[in-house]
Amino acid sequence: MSSYPAVRLRRTRASAWSRRLHAETVLTPADLIWPLFIAEGQEVEEPVAALPGVSRWSVDGIVARGREARDLGIPCVALFPNTPSHLRTDDGAEALNPDNLMCRAIRALKDAVPEVGVLTDVALDPYTTHGHDGLVDAAGYVVNDATADALVGQALNQARAGSDVIAPSDMMDGRIGAIREALEGEGFANTQIMSYAAKYASAFYGPFRDAVGSRGLLKGDKKTYQMDSANAEEALREVALDLAEGADSVMVKPGLPYLDIVARVKQRFEVPVFAYQVSGEYAMIEHAVAAGAAERDAIVLETLMAFKRAGCAGVLTYHAPVAARLLGA
């Protein structure tokens, strides 16, 4: 009898066509959401030093990026404003201005490229002088219920401007149910909610804070409302609550360091789960590439495939246009 193995798993790996045929996970441009930063002005492009290759764009530039997303097959863009400092206040009132940067960008995108989905961040940190996602009391504590009320107003403001997906990133208790009820009450029954359901107080957010102009403003930290990196069961409780309150999909943030959370959420709830490959993750890849320690195309596609393999329906990533070009080649 032959000593050779009857089962050779390498057989199906021997040819490129066979590897494609047997691939268990598929990554396409339709799995990508492209985060974009908005700046004031016209024909403005402001490179973000902490995020090589990423810029803040004035509204006209955001529209151009929307057209680029459409042409690359990227179905959705996510918007984050860099609110001018003179418009930032303790209560973040600019979030409720129907002509703020976010709302102008939403309207311009939906007018120019209505076929591209627009996802909008709901949280007060781009609008506050203290850099927190909510309202703070005299002791510096972020108060929950008053913040949730402000977030409802912010969500309605964005929905009226044409946002397709409201994405609350603040981690206040009960805000999903309040936003869902308000959207239904104003006739926005088809406006989706993608909840940042498991958002961790992470060291990976630093470059993002540069991009939205909040680095240096933050007084204290966000550990009283964002999750502890030690906790996984708590993430499942957060997801269950947000789904019960009306979230259409949920997000885990950051991404790659929390793939175990993505997998557990997907297995437990069987709902659309998204992950945000956050600014620190992106920056590490770009700095590795610049140092000659990694090859961009290969590492971008491998990390994005990891998200899909873990159970993600899609990924928010600053590498979206790079990946889409590679996948469409």
C-alpha cells in the first residue's frame, strides 16, 4: 500500500484558477465604505499629516470623491467634518445647523451622485470645544440623556439633508431607540441606522482626531462611555440592545485588533456587521510601506480579506480607492 497521503490539500492550491474556484471568502469593491473628511472653502485640499495619502476636502472636492467612488464601484462614502474652531462650542450647537459642513456635503453628494450611499457620523466631538462626543457637566462627566436628546436633533438634521445611513458613534445608552423613533416620526422610515455598537476606547484613533481638528481639545478621556478593550461579553450586550432599539446594522471599532468581536457578533446575531479599519491601523500600514517593511497592495488586500473572513458585511477603510482599483483590475 502506498505511503503517500490520499488527501492532499495542496492539490486545489496548485493553480491560480483553482485557488479562485475554491476561495471561501470573496472581497469586492462593493464591500467598501470610503471615509472622507470635509473642510471649509472652495477647491480646498488639506493633506492630513498623520494620515499619509488622506486629505480634507472642501465640498466640491467631496463631490469629486463621490464620483470617484461611483466609478470604482464603491457603494457608500462616510462623512466627517472638520468644523472651524470659531463654530465649536461647549454644547456643540453647530451639529444642529442645517447649513453646517456635514449637511452641505450631504446635499451636494446626493445632487451629484445620488446612486452613491451617504453615511453620516452622529456624535458631538467634531463640534465641541472639549472634544467629547456628548455634553459634559461641571465635573467633566459626559451626561447620557441630555446628550441623547442632542444626538436626536443632529440625526434629524442629517436625515433632512438627505443622509442615507445615520451612524451614531457616541456610545450613549438608549440613543438608537430615540433616533429610530424620531426618524419614523418625521417620515424617514427608510433612513438606515448603522450603530457603532461596540466602539472601544482605543489608542488607534489619534490620526482621526488630527483629521477632524479635535486633537488637543479633549479634556480627560472617553473611557466612561467607550468600551474597555478587556471586554467581549459586554460588546454582545451592547449589540443586543442596539438591535432591539432599531439598528439595521452594527459596527465594531477599531477593526483588525477586534476581529474576535466581529466574529462573535456575527455568530451570535446573524445580522450585517461592519468594522472600521481606523486611522491608526491605516497609518501603521502606510508607515510600514514607507519604511520598506511591507508591500502596500498585498497587505491592503490581505487585511481587508481578514475582515470579510471574520464575518464583516463591509469595511470602512481609507484604503477603499486603493483596494477598489486592485480588485477591479
